[in-house]
Amino acid sequence: MQADQRGFIRVNNRLETSVPGVWALGDVKGGPAFTHISFNDYQIVYANLMDGKGLTTDNRPVPYAVFTDPQLGRVGLTEKEARATGRRLKVGTIPMTWGRPRPSSATRRPG
């Protein structure tokens, strides 16, 4: 089995290693270290092995979240990338102050 210069197992877009019949999923293959990516790796390998499909990791969306206040999440194209494709867009923005919890009289401590 081959590893890259950082020690991750090399795989192709079907998550197959250089050893026939051996696949690598999740953190051992490098790439985004997200639980949902590892789960999607499993879905790809399972569908290919058990259902005879030809799924790959090509062009899969990689969502992410930043647990700030307020929280930030993203999946898909950035606005700049979408504009570069020539697609018609509708862009909405919300001030960062929206949705932030405010103390109420029920939660505020006296004094």
C-alpha cells in the first residue's frame, strides 16, 4: 500500500488503494477531516461494493461549520465562484447582529 509524503494512504476517486481489494476511508486517506466526509466515504465504498454502483469522490460538496456566535455554515460555491459560471444569482445577506440571543428579564440576574 502506498502512502503520500505526509503518511496518508493514497487512494483513487473510488477510495481504492494501490492494493487490489483494499479501500481506505476517513482520516487515513487525508483530505478534509470531517465526520460527514468519512461517512460519505463509507457510503461510496458500500454502494460500489454491495450495489455495483460507480460512485466517486469527484465533485462532492464539502459542507463545514464554524461554531462562533452567530454560527457560520457553508456548502457549495462561493458567490464569486457562482458569478464566474455565468449563472443568475439571488444573494441575501443578514447582519451578524441578527439572531444573537439577548438577555431577557427572565434570564437576567438581579444587580
